[in-house]
Amino acid sequence: MTTTRLVEWFEKEAGGYLTVLERDADGLGEEPLALDGLRAAARALAGAARLAGRDRLRRAAAALEAGLRNAYLEPGYATDRLAEDVRLSVADLRFLLDTHGPTDARNARVDVVAARWSDAVTIDDGPAATTGHEDFTGFVVREAEGVADAMDAGIAAFSRDPSSREWLGSILRRQRALLGSARLDEIPVLAEALRAVEDVCELIVRLGVPVKSEWLDVFRCARDVLKSAATAIADGEEPGQTPALSRLRTLREELVARYGDRVASQTVETAARAAAVESESPADPRQRAAVLRARIAHALGSDSETREALDELYGLLLSALR
């Protein structure tokens, strides 16, 4: 995939995920399951940013996703604050999507998002979230089979045209529901297979290699792992080690060992070139103030009176900076 096509693909993907985040934030009050969509979209955005080498956006999206993993809804829990925090984070993420801002300002936005979600409220799920093992099992089986089907189609497409990149995006999008699940790590076999595919997709995109030989074997092995795991889970069994998983693990380790340094050096060189042409403008004081406000608010905890004083001081500061 050329640099231009990668940028176009990423901007389209990122824009779509940000739209989903906005939509699901608006729907939190009426549909608690929208929280699952928020987590999945944030996780997918972080993955797309990783593939495109957009580290600041990746870190910010990952901070949002981590915070959402700890934010649970229960009857009576006010969703207004959570929804507003998501909307504010979407605004920060859209800013980071623009590559033309000063480095300091973009770093500050990452800090703002990280600070905002560092104190995400963790609440006992209650009856609304304890829907039972059967619901989770059905979700995992359905999604694992769906990802395996997407890989089947992708394997056929890569066999016809190894240089095609369309199915890389399709497979990664199909994985996002499982990867966004807070309970994925309860099934280590699935988690390892999906993350191995993510790692290898990053190498394929960054190196621009055709998807054939051992690269294609990664998808074949991952498909077999997913199908085997789905069958085991549907039968009430815990997925175990299989030859396909062992082969997938070996392929991932070998490919990362062989090409990981090259990809890392490309990232460093790209960052150095970008830094050389960027403006040396200082960070916007408003962004720095927002970072400090978020950190202080986190330290204050539930001290509502001091939080109100902090908000008043922040407002006065913004007025003085106009």
C-alpha cells in the first residue's frame, strides 16, 4: 500500500470510528449496550492508528478504550458525565487526526485524553450487566465464526491478488467487536490469535509486502484457531492449544523478529522528518491549562466543593487568556 493510499485509508477509517463514538455517546442514556460499541470503536481506532504509524492518535484512542473498559453502567448511574467525556475525547481525537498542528499542542491533547480517563468510574455492573454466561458464550461463538469467515474470504482474495489491501481492512474491522470486549482475556487462545493477526497486519502495511507465503499462512492458521475455538466454546469446553495456534505463534515471533526493527526504524525516521518541518510554536496555554485541570481534578477525587473552586479558577484563567 503506497503512503498516499495508506493515508487515505486511515483518514476514512478514523473518521468512521469517530462518527460511531459520537453516535453511541448520544445513545448511552437510552441504550446501555452502546457502551460496548464505544469500546469497540475506540479499540478499532487505536488499531488503525497503529497501522498508519499515528502514535499520538493511537495513544489517545487507547487511553479512551482503557477508560471505557472501567466504565460500567447500572440503573440509576448518571450517564451524562460519561457521554460528555466521550464527546470531549472525540474532539481531541479529531484534532489529533489533523497532522498540521504544532507538536506541543498535539502532545498536550494526548495528555488531556489520558488524564480525563485515568479516573474512569468503576461501578459494580449490577443486574443490567450480569446477563449470564450463555449470552457471552453466544457472542463469542458468533463473532469468532464471523472473523473466521472474513479470513476465508480474505485468503481467497490474497491468493488471487497478493498485493490487494482491501481485505486487510475488512478482517481488522471484523475483529473489532471481539477485541473491544472487556472479557476477551478470559479466552486466551482467541485473544492471542486476534492480536497476532493485528501485529502481522501492521508489518504487512508498513513493509508493503504482498500477502503470500508465510504472510498468508498467518491468516490460514488464525482462521483454523478461530474455528476450533468457536466449536469448543459452543460445546461448553475451554479452547486449548492446537497445532494451528503453535504454528501461528511461531510465525508471528519469526516475522516480528525479522522485520520489527525495520518497521521501528521507519517510524523513527518518519517522526524525525516531521519534526524537522514542524513549527516550533509553544503549546497553546489553554491546552496546558486543560491538562493541569484534569490532573488536579483526578487528585481531588470526590471533593465536590474543591472541584467547583477548580472549575471557577479554570474559567477565570481561560477568560484571562482570551
